Amino acid sequence: MKCAQCSSTDNKVVESRDVAEGEAIRRRRECLKCGYRFTTYERIERPSLVVIKRDGTRELFSRDKLMSGLQHASEKTSLSSLQLENFVAGVERELYGRGEPEVTSTDIGELVMQGLSKLNEVAYVRFASVYRKFRDISSFEKELSRIRKSKTDTKKA
């Protein structure tokens, strides 16, 4: 593993821990040349999963792309990177668990929104505004009303 600071391959593992419900290992490393500390993740490589986008084009599923979108949606919220890592691992588990070689971007979006609504409301609304392509404030208000109704229904049950 190369140091992100000086590119030396001489480093040591300072700490290791399971993340993503045992699906990955997070390693904290320290470069023995410059002392820089960095984090690496080790996970099982899965078979390729093809995503069918709304316009009909196909591309390989990108865990990094999903993580990036969730990081943007959760900026300045209480969600930690570890929570996001576990959330993405759960989404991946669900998608690969279906046993299908292809999945639609709509399926991924709905799966993410379902889980994100329980995890953090602000991140959910931000993600929904991009995913659902809110065009004006009324569509945004409709989504907020739906969230409020859902919370009220949950409290009654």
C-alpha cells in the first residue's frame, strides 16, 4: 500500500476493524517514512453488476458513485463516514442478494431513499431533490408533506 503523502510503500497497520457488518475491513495505517496516517478499506470483489439508467444506457455499478452521492446529501449532518459505509454496504448486499446481473437505477434510488429516510431526514430530502429532480418548490413541499405524514403514521402505530 502506497502512502498518499509521499508514495512510500513502507507502512504499518496501526488499527484494524470490521465495518459494513463484517463485509469489509477498515485499516488505519502509518507511513514509516513520513509519519502520515491514512485509512484503507479491504472488501471482497463481487461480480459485475450492470445498472440500467433511465435513458436505457447501461453502466457498471459504482460503489464509489453511490458513496459520493450520499456524502453530498449528508454534508453538515450528523451522519458519520462509518454510518455511510455501513449504509452503502447494506445497499450493495441487497442488490447482489437479488442474484440478478442487472438492476435499474430506479431500483437503486428507491432502495437508497427507503433506507435514508430512516437514517437521516435532511440527507433524505437532499438525495430526493436530486433523484426525483424537483423542478420547483411545490414538488419539494409535496415530498416534505409525505415525510411528515409518514412520521405521523409511524407514531400512531
